[in-house]
Amino acid sequence: MKAVIAQIRTGSPLLAKAETDGKMTIVGAVYKIASGTVTFLP
């Protein structure tokens, strides 16, 4: 998961800048299809 978040930051300068500017936060999460729950990772 951490590798995917890092890839998003390096692959999208627009998203990386928005995060750096405090306009958004990139976080990891797991979606369980069976229950419909989303668990955000620290």
C-alpha cells in the first residue's frame, strides 16, 4: 500500500502539489466488497 501511495505522489505532480499545499491528503484504504466497509490505513 505504501508503494502505491508513493507511486501516486511521484506519478502525479498535480496531486503531489495539492497534498503539499494542504488541499488534500493521499491515504491508503482497503475496501471489502462483501461487507461494503472501508478501512483507512495509518
